[in-house]
Amino acid sequence: MPHPLVLQLRFTRSEFRRAVWKVPEADARKRVLPMNSLSWTVGHLAWQEQRYFITFPTGTTLLPEIQEHFAFGAPHSTPPAKEMWAAWRKITRAADRFLDTLTTRTLQRYVVRNGKKTAWMYGNLLQRVIYHYWYHIGEDMAVRKLLGHTGFGYFVGDIDRKAPYTPERTR
């Protein structure tokens, strides 16, 4: 069974999808200043998962264009939502292979880059991704309201059934 924090990430991803999935393409690409477009946010969260859960542990970058165009500080853009969702799915599937290996012990390990230990612990990175998703869920819901969308549900969804508190296994 995956680590409890990984289960929380997966629930968070499902809430993100629920927040912006099936938004009409034209609306997904609109930018309500000063916020980013919904489609950019999908690419941006894919960038973070790729960086933390693929590039850091393996040294490879699955989709370099995501790294280039959606990194923190990258210029704003309004990419096609369909392309961003395809990239997000590809990256999260690949990230899941790493996430499924995580244990309490590995979450306490530091990322090593270029042979040197960094200040980043995998457990902290996992939490950072979860909280980053929730930040953008709120921002994206605000954008949708400003675009006049209605009837798109509430947050948080069915956490009691889909992601209840699960203690870490102790040995």
C-alpha cells in the first residue's frame, strides 16, 4: 500500500481534476489578470511533479518542454488545455512509479544532485506538491467564478471516503 502522504497527493490530484477538468477550451486558455490561465496551471503542476518525482530521483526529464515553459518564474502563457492534460497525465503516471516506492524512511532522505546532498528532503517535497495543488485549486476556482462558471461543486470533496486519515505503518 502506498505511503499515507502519497494517498493524500492522489486525492489532491483528483480534487484538482474536479476543479478544472472539462472547462471549455476557450475558457481554460483565458487569462484573468493577474492570475494565470487554467491550462497554464495544469502545465505548471505537471512541471513540479516532473521535477520532484522524476528528474530529482532519476536525473531524467520526461517532457523538457514542460520544464522550459511551466517552471516557477516562466513567462505567462495560454497553452491548449488538451495538450496540458495529456502532459499532466503522462507525468503523473511516471511520477507514480517513484511515489509507489516511498516509505517513511525514504521520505526522510535528501535529494542528491550532482553528487551533493541538497537541502530538500523528499517528504518535504511531497508536502510542498500537495499544498501547491491546493493553492492552485483555490486560484482556479476563483478564475472560474470570474469567468461566470456556476455549479462546479464544492471543496473539499469526499475526503472521508476517498482519503481518510491513515496512520503510517509502524514496524
